[in-house]
Amino acid sequence: MAEIVFQEVFNRIFTYLREAGVEMTANTYRSLLHLIDDAVEQNRERGDHEQLLSIAVDLIPRYFDLPSFDTPDPCPPICRASIGYGGND
């Protein structure tokens, strides 16, 4: 059963990194395995097996420099307006 949990954590973090734009190289894979090892160690100290993925996600910034992105401006711009409630005819 533990292999399934570890594989799921690996898959979820791997997918997150790829979608975030991190190039997956041999060194990236090694860092990912070190991240999971660190998460397993912290999880052992806490004793909560359901928290392994949460711990691993919290460790991502320690192991990877994620590309930054700018939040796009809303379009159309947000402005105050009436939508007709209130009977001011």
C-alpha cells in the first residue's frame, strides 16, 4: 500500500512542476526524489500518513525555483454598476 501512496505523491508533484513550467531533467528528478524523501521523514515524525502530499507540496519552494507569472488584468475592467435591483425606475 505504501508504494501506491509514494507513487501518487510523485505523480502529483511531477505534474504540478511540469504545469508550472519546470524543465524535467535528470537533476530535477533527483531533486523531486529528495523532496519526497524529506516529506516522508517529516511525515514519520508527525505520524500522520494522510498528510504526506500536503507536506510534499509545502516543500516545493525549498527544492525548486518556480517561474513567476503576472496575473492578467480583468477584462472588461471591474467597475461599480447597478444590475436593476431596488426599484429606482
